[in-house]
Amino acid sequence: MVRLPGEPFTVCIVMLPQVTIVLLCMVRSPKGIIVLLYMVRLLQGTIVLLCIARLPQGNHCTTVHGKFISGNHCTTVHGQVTSGNHCTTVHCQVSSGNHCTTVHGHVTSGNHCTTVHGQVTSGNHCTTVHCHVTSGNHCITVHGQVSAGNHCTTVHGQITSGNHCTSVHGQVTSGNNCTTVPGQNTSGTIVLMCMVGFLREPLY
């Protein structure tokens, strides 16, 4: 075995009694990439080559004070972030597959979030959420709890599952399709605010 001082590689040569030669070369780069090269020469002249490479985790991080897993591009993270995240200013755990900015709460996998200050579960696309939002939601400017299966915009109150809502400032129960609701609505209600103006003069 030969290892030169200060060099990032090691060479090992083994000669067996049957004239079999085994060559091992291990190369380690400064970025953490490890490459193993095996060459075996048999009696019949057969040569076997094997190459094994181990890549680094691939994180690009700034000001991180928590556990980090591979594939993250993060800035100012003070909590655990799992693999495949692109995060900025995260102070809590964020699981895999997230693209997050300014998150101060637990966010699970598959989220695309901006300015979230509460727990958001998997499969959400959220912007400016300050409370708990469950899975399967597409939300913008939500300041209250929203349960699963909602598509919401500008909600400031609790909304249960199966709702498609816009500009809601009160509690809305399950199974609603609502627009501009100022108060509580029961399940199965469809509320639409409509204003119609008529002309005073005929068109002819």
C-alpha cells in the first residue's frame, strides 16, 4: 500500500500465489467525492475493472445551526431541513421536497411556501400563511386553520375540508364553494356575491 503525504489518493497492489494481481486505487477530492478503482488480472489474461464513486451531499448553506441532509440550498436555517429543499430564513424543521422562504414553523414534504409562520402539511402551495394548513391546499394570505382539499385566497378564519374559497373572513364548513363570505356558512352552501345594474335608457 502506497499513500503519499498530502496527496488525496491511495494505491494498493496485491499479488496472489496464482499470479493474480489486484490493484486498488482510492481517490478523494477536496469536495468530498470518493472514487474507488479496482483492477483484477486473472491467469487467463482476463482483466476485471470496477469503479465505485461516492458523491458528497451537495448542500449550499449559509448560517446553519441545525442538522442538514443532502441536496439543500439554504440560507439562515436554525432547524433540521431534509433533502431536496431550497430554503431561506427557516427556523424550524422542513421535510423533503420543499421550496420555502421565511418559514418559522414545521412544513412537511411537497410544499412550495413563502412567509409561513405555522405548520403546513404535505402537498401545499402556500403564500403568507400564519396558521395550521393541512394537506392538499393551495392557499394565499391565510390567517386561520384550513383543512384538507381547499383552494383558498385571502382567508382570515377557519375553513373545513372540500372548500374552494375567495375573500372569506369567517368560518366556513365542509363542501362549500364560496366567494366574498363575511360570516359563518353551513355545509353544502354555495354563496356568490353578485351586483347587477340596469340601464335607464334603451339601447335603440
